[in-house]
Amino acid sequence: MKTNFKIFLYISIFVSTNLLASNKLHLVTNGKSDYKIVISSSASYWDSLSASELKKYIFEISGAIIPIVNDESPILQREIIIGKNKHSTNVDTSGIKYDGFIIKTENEKLYFIGGKRKGTLNAIYTFLERFLGCRMYSSTFKKIPSQKTITLPSINILENPAFEYRDIYYYETSNDEYCRWHKLVDSEDKKIWGLFVHTFQTLLPADQYFEKHPEYFALRGNIRVPEQLCLSNPDVLKIVIENLKKRMAENPDAKIWSVSQNDNYSFCQCKECSRIDSIENSPSGSIINFVNKIAKEFPDKIISTLAYQYSRKPPVNIKPEKNVNIMLCTIECYRTKPLNDKSDSTNSSFIEDFKGWTGLTNNIFLWDYVVQFSNLISPFPNFHILQPNIQLFAKHKIKMMFQQGAGKRNATEFGELRTYLIAKLLWNPYVNIDSVMNDFLDGYYGKAGKFIREYIDLMQNALIKSGHNLWIYSNPVEQMKYFLTPELMKRYQDIFDRAEKSVMNQKDFLRRIKIARLPLIYAELEQAKATAHTKNKLVIKKANNKYEPNPYIFNLLNQFEKTTAPLKDVFLNESGLTPEKYISSYKSIVSKTMYNPLALNKPVKFLKIPDWDKYPANREKSLTDGIRGDEDHKFNWTGFEGNDMEVIVDLQKITVVKKVSIAFLQNVFSWIFLPEKIEVSYSEDGINFLPVKEIINTTPATKDELKSPIFAFIKNFVIEFEPMNVRYIKIFAKSIKTCPQWHPGYPDKAWIFTDEIVIE
């Protein structure tokens, strides 16, 4: 019995092997091919492009030139058939959905047949990757192997994408060829959008209507503000519909039109809007009520609106019309754990809203965030959640996916890798993403790829072990306690040292490694600004008790400058901070650090308590620790929310004083305003204070500063007087306390942010 089994097994293997051998397709032999590429005589642009792309890459790989003919030509034994045409009528295409495809060999024929638009092109690029070993790792780097003979196994592939619409907002996707190779929407696909997101201001502009018709806009407290629309006002509905009609007439081919809230929290609180929102248990109630009316006016169009921030929670009664698209956003969620992990409360809250919306409609555009907005070039170890999150969206049959990366900003942290991985996942959420990552790292970084993988895994594990809530608005200083500790930072730098050494004589790989290292350098520079007294501090104390800039920090700045200088479109945050401005600002901070002739490290008594929970800086020591803040309000600033600032600096002995300076930040975009006035008084006993001088602020906040955090600036208030003997200096700064009526934060609290108190 054993012998018979062995004989049977041998015969089975022999027959299978010979069957496979007989089914092989010899596409190119020694640089020659007797195949022809067949397309329809009325082929679409995309099928024609598919044929030319296949011809181009086969020539580049093997040197073989395969002619393209139309389907009016005679049927031959050896053909590559592109798309649906007279030579492919025998192929069953009923299983193709969206822009899916079939790749199939039959006898000596090879078929590439796709669904709508770019389906066949998707088949071509899949074939190039899977069977010919081609890769497009970035918009500027492809790997095209060389082989004179191309022999194919038997192929029978049917693939459909998990999502009908696949978009990734990263630098790489500004390139249409990259998008097409990776099966993403390109610039042509995006023409379906007539208007895209945050469009209330576009459809009913405040600068055109607010002065004469404030009732068209949101009621906040007891006043109207131009930040959002009053969605229960019938005239608002009429104007928006009319403006949409005009735009649709100008752009009739656009299918989707966004009618969506502006990017702020100032939704209308008038009696009628509030009534609707109360019934629906969410401000989304008045939005859907409004958008549904518009959708009925344009039944042949899709009207898209946001479920974002205040409107993320779905209504409880009203349902979106069938042609209403819900653009649901994950902006509040942490990125340490997958969204379906119930141990994260932000995730649980989102999942509740997510399931609520999917219960109301199947027309959802999921807007997910995969980047650290506030520090685009800082380490952000979120690779482990990409796949489970995308699988979650696929499971709930989301049709449209938008992955919010760093936008059109170059050299962000692992931007090429993230785009590549996410593109694969948007097509197939169940792909072996570990293998895909390794393939990318080895191809893009050469021998250094294994070190980059070691770095990614080490940081990822450190984050998970720490339990830290990874947030898209975080920073390297906060992360010093978790996955960017001094000990880990040293290990990371050691890994990159080994990575650079492994490709030292390979210019392109070395350049990519140096770019990949930028986030570590940036993190160390940011940490140094906030921790001037640590090992890698901004300045070092000399034997004469004077401070000098730390050469190590300047070496990091030089590395940062040298690596970023040849690159285009590099921005360090969402606000558009360039490396040049960052380095200039940094050097300015270093020049001021530890300069405080009389008050350096002197105790400060806070008569008004700052919000140290949100902005801890160096807490009680912040105002005399010698460390300066820059235009980023998250570092080294002491913040007072809706409150004045009042502090007393104790010089600890009677001292001759003639000058007091104090810096304040204005960042109207982030609700931070300069104080209305500054008062300085002095005392010898700390009880009885006499006034010295008062300064009125003459730099008003403006609406223009609302456009972006890039308009933030620092103003130094200087008070000089005749020399006097004092021990205690009291500084009082009067806050405006409430955001101005023209500000989207009205009537909520305004902030004042203060920095070093310099006494001379």
C-alpha cells in the first residue's frame, strides 16, 4: 500500500509539472517576440494607454518591440489582448466591479480586461509588478529589471478593489503617473468634484453678504458671526441653490458638489437651528436638513457634506437623501491603537458615530488622517494601525476613501513609504503588508533597508509599550516621555549611523537615508529648545559662568540645512514653515537663550495661575529659566485662558534695576492675543508695590491673521526707567479675556501667552 501511494504521488507530481510546463507562455525569447498587442479600433483613452504602457515596459525590460494592432486584424495564435474587443469575446467579465480587472492566459494568448475607466490600466500595472518584478517606489524612482526572456506561468486573476474611490493626499500623488501605477485617483478623476470641502464661505461669502444681512450667518450667544451659515434661514437656502446652479452651468461635467461647513466650531445657535439640532441630538441635524433640501433640487448630482468635529455625531431621526454624500472624518482619534480597539475612548466615540452614519446611508466618503499635522517632519509611528483601520472601513462597505497625509509637502516623515503602503491597502486591505513594507525598504534604501525596518519596529514597539496617546497634533517634546526618550533617541541615531555606513558609496541610497533621518534631527532640535538644561541643551555653561551656544546643536542645524537645501516644497508643519525660516528662528532663539542678567532662575510667584495642564512649559520656572519660545505656541510658552497675567519675580536681594522686558505671542488663528496693556510695579518688601510704568498695546489683532498660524508673531514689551533699588518686580498683563466678535472663537475665552521676563 505504501509503494502504491509513492507511485501515485510521483505520477501526480510528474503530470502536474509537465502540465505547468506546457501551459507556460513564452512572451519574449532572447529579446524577440512574435506577439501582437490587440486593442479595439474604438479603444478608450485608458485602453490605448494600457497598450502603450505594456509595450513600453516590455521593451525597457527585454528590448523586444511588440506592435499594437486593432481588433479588425485577423485573430492570431499569439496575442496580448487589451480591453474588451472582438478578440476577447470569449472571456467572461461578469465578475469585474468598479475598476477591477481580469488577467488571464489561455493557450498562447494573454488577456488584460478591466472594468470602468482605468480598469485595464490597473491590470497592466499589476502584471508589471507581480510577474515582471517592476516597482514604482516613488514618483522619481522606479525599479525596472532587465531580462531578455520573459516566460509566464498560467495566469487566471480576477481582482476588484475594496473601495471605489481611492485618494491619498501626499506629495507623491501630485504625480499622475504615480497615481495610475498605484490605482489611485489622478487629476482627471478629481474633475468629478465641482467643489471640495468647507464650502459655505464659497457659496455664500461673508465679505459679500454679512454687512447687509447678518441674519444669514450663525448666531453665537447674542450676536451674528460670519463664520458659519444660519441653516434655517430660507434666504440662505435660496442663495446657496442659485450659486450652485451658476457653478454647475459653468462646470456641467462635475458630478459631486460639496455643501459643507467652514473649518471652525461656530455653528448657528439661533432658535430654529437649535430646535432642529435638539431634536436630532446633534448639530448635524440642521446640516442634513439643509443639505437634503439642496439635494432634491439637483437629483442628478451628488451633494457632499461634512460629518466633522461638531457635526460628526449623526442625527437620530432624519436620513440623508440618496444623493447626499457624507464626508466622515477621524480627526479627533488617537493613533496608538486601531479604531476598533474599544480601550481607547476617542476610538469608541468615533466607532459609535461611524456605525450610526453607516446605518443611515451607504454613501460615505471616509476622511482618515495618517500624519502628524503640527510637525510634518517629526517621528509618527502609526504604521501598525494602517491596515486594521482600512480593513474596518472595507468591512463596513465604505465606497470612497481619502487618506489625509502631508499634502503637497516634500520630505515628510516616511512620506514615500506611507503612500506606497496605503495605496496597496486601499486596493486590497488584506494584502501581506509586512512583505510589502520589506519589499519597499529593500528597494528604496538598498542594503540600508533592514536598518530602517529595525528603526521602525523599535519605535513602534516603544510607543505601544508606553501606552501613549499618539495624536496628530502632538510634538517631539511631549513624546520625550514615551517613544522619543533620550535613551531611545540614542538607539535610533545609532541605527541610522549603521544605515548610512552600509550605503556610504551609493549616492542615491545615502541621500534617501539622510532624508529619512531628518525627523530624528528635527525631534532632537525641538527637544533641545524645550529642555535647555539637559545633555543636548541649547547652550553650555563655561567656567566663567557665561553661556555659549552648544556646538552639538549647531551641528544638527547644519545637517538639517544641508539635507533640506537641495529639496523642493519642504515644509515642517501644516502652516507652511520652511526649513530656512525654521533654522533662522532657531538661531535667534539660541542667541537669546540664558540671557537674563538679573532674573535668570529667580523664583516667580503666580498671582494668576496659568493653564499648565495644557501648556506646561517649565511650569513655575518658565518665566525666568532662560529658555525662549518661538512662533509655535506649543513650546516654552505660559498660557492664561480667559484670564489676566499677574506675577512677582523675586530677585532675592536688593538690586539696581533699570529695565524690564517681557515677550508675548500673538496667534489669532489659535485664539492667542497680545495683552491690552502691561503694568510694572516694584517693591523692596514684597508687600507694598509702587507703580513704575504702563504700556498700552498698539498692535491690534486683525482678521487677516485668521488665515493661518503662519501669521503668528512675538512682540517684546520693553519698559525702561531710571535706575532704582528693588527686590521684587510685579508684572500685570491685561487680557482681552474673550475672543473678539469677528473671531470664530467668540464668545469663548481668549488666551495670552507669555515668555521670559528679562530684568536688567
